[in-house]
Amino acid sequence: MKLGNKISAQDFQAGLIERIKRTPSVESFRFKPRNKINFIPGQFLEVKFDPVNKSNRQLNKYLSFSSSPHQDYIEVTKRITESEFSKRLKALSLADIVSFRGPMGNCVYSEEYKKICFLVGGIGITPVISMLGYIWETRSKTDIILLYSNKNYQEIAFKKELDYWQKNMDNIKIVYTITECQPEDENCLYGCIDKDLVISKINDIEERVLFSFGPPGMVENMKNICEEGICRPKAVITENFAGY
């Protein structure tokens, strides 16, 4: 599949085919739609547990694809909390049918990008997984640096996949950081993503397109770092959607 123009959102249904525990608090849900859903890596969709009341923000939320468009299923991933939406996700059984609308979003991967830096916090990794999965499957030569911050080592979602891609592709480099405790892995840094870390780990930042995903406060901080003159003007690409 070669990436094309933006795809119009559509309403569809899909049945749950698999659940995958990513961390103690993060879980992925794979669904099989009747017809293949095309999207661009980095886009998101709306999961609708109340399709009748479209404005029900407690039960209808936006989640990024955490699968690549090459797969015959769609996958979404969420940190499971005590919210009503999370309770509905937790209650799902295999073959249960869920309503969706998508794809949506403009914060996407382009094959024109030669160098990318991802600045990511927590569950914000999901659209990056979609992009890196696509890059892996197409053997794209896009040069990737990922700075990925989490509260603790156990909550690094998709670490197995990320380590595999880094090991098997020379153009992918990953830096893990932990903010609340000393990490168990000597290759994992202690602290948050800040200006000093960005400068020390990315010596060609002015040549890169920067994507930032994560809690709104973190994303805003990443924008501020860029505005301090260490990267090209307007080089940071972010996506804002309700229900993060």
C-alpha cells in the first residue's frame, strides 16, 4: 500500500478478535471490520459505545490507530482507568461488535519526510506505533529518532516491538526516559524530555520534522522547546482531539 490523499471518515462496525495486555495499565484491542478500513499512519478514529447519542463524551471517545494500514484488522490502545468508557472496553468479549467512525486527523506520516523526531509521553505512543509499523513493513529509509517518556519502566507500552524495530533497522533510534524512579535498564534514562535532552540526543534537529504526542501539558512544552530556537520554525506537528 502506498500512502495517498486524505481519506474521508465513515461509520462502520467491527468485531473484537483479540486483546493484548501491553503494560499493567495499557491494553490493545483488535477489531476486524467487514471491509478493510484505509487510513494514513498517525490518524485516529472515534470509538462509539453510544452511537445513538453522538455527543455522549463519556462513552464515545477518540483513539489513535495503533496498527499499520497494511493489517487486515484495526487496533486501538488505551490506558485503562475507572472511566465509563474504560469499563466498556474492559467488558468486551471476543466477537462483540463495536461502532466506529474514522479515519480522522492530519498529524500523519508522509513518505516525503526524510528525517523525523518523535517526542512522546505515555499512551501518546499509539500513533507512533502505527507509523513505525508502516515504516518497518515498507522498509522505508526515513531516519527516525524517538524520545519516549514514561512514569516507570513497567509502563513502557510496546517496548518489545520498539526494541525489535530498533535492532533490525539502522534508521530507527529510540531513547527511553523514566520520570518517577530510577530505571532498571542501563539504556533507559532518568528524567523527563526537556531542552537539554533534546539537544544532547538530536544533533541534527534543524533537519527534522518533529511530532509530539502525549498529555496536553507535555505537548505544549515540546512546542515551547522548539520555539526557543533549537529547531526550524513551525517544525513541530501535533494533534489535538477531545478525550485524550
